[in-house]
Amino acid sequence: MVNSGQVRRSDLVRGVGRLEQGLQLTWQSLHRASEMIHTFKQVAVDHANEQQETFELQLWLEQTFGKLKPLLSRRGLAIEIIAPSGIVLHSYPGALGQVMSILAFNAADHAYPGDTGGVLTVTASQPTPELVRIVCADHGVGIAADLRDRIFDPFFTTSREAGNTGLGLHIAFNLVVSTLGGTIELIDQGGGAAFAIELPTDRAAVN
């Protein structure tokens, strides 16, 4: 049509529209690829090279979420920490920090979609001298009953169209079990979603 010199306005508008649609699809694909590369890098991190450290949990939680606060605030998520002083862990703080980050951003993206905003409450306790329990709970939309058994599966997500890869909770699960020597599970709390993490106070004492 251009060569013939007979390009109608409607043809031009339709052509530009198709270009815009193609660029949008390209951008979405690149964004999704970038997210997947980032998450695969997280999976590939050799946590064996990370040194075990002794740290006080309450102070560590405040410092960890303090660093995440600017990013979480932009997504409308506030963090409430309920933790007594004096709980001491000898473990991998880097791996635990990655788990806390995944759970926080997961809550921001899924528990409080859109511009609703909300709160993630992080509660720490020490049921026994050898065990620490951390519960990350929100009061958002919750997780449907038929999805609860699949949330830790790799690539499972309910919002792939938004660019989510479905690797976040799978990574968190592997870090808790393999690196930190603990357990993580989705528990009932009467609304929203709550993840309970149980860790040994001394990782070196657990095979």
C-alpha cells in the first residue's frame, strides 16, 4: 500500500495498532524471561558457601524487613513484627532472609491485589530450646482450598499473565528444608494465608 501511494488513514491506524500490540507482547515476554532468569539464579546460589552465623532473631527480623520496607511500601504492604528478644539462632541468615523476602512479596502480590494494601504479621516464638517457629500471616484474599496442595510446586502460579513465574514458594520451600533444615507449611488461621516455619536453633546440630 505504501508503494502504491494509496495508504488510507484506517490502514495506517490498523498497522500502528498491530505494531503496538506486538511491542507489548515482546515487552511482556522479555519481562517474564527476566523474572525467570532472576529466580533461576536464586535457585542456583550455592548456600553451602554461606557461613553459618549466630544472630538474635528479633533484631535480625527488624533489620531484614527494614531493608525491604521501601520496596514493600510501594506495593502497599506494611510489616508487623511480633518477636520476643533473646531468641538466638545459629544458622544461615542469608537463606532465611531470602525466604522472608519471598513470603513478603508473595503477600504483596497475591494477598492484597490491586491497590488495596495490607499488613503481613511476622510472629516469632521458641516452643523448645531446640526449635524456633516463625509465622508469616496476612489477612488478604486467602488461598482457595483446591490450590493449597500445589502452592509449593515449581511453576505453579495463579497470575502468570502478570509475569509471575511460580517459583517463589518453591524456592522458599527448598531453602527452608534443604539449607535451613526446617519445615514450612500453609496453616489455617481463619482468613488470609499463614505460613509456619519451624527451624532448629542450631543448624550445625541437624544432619
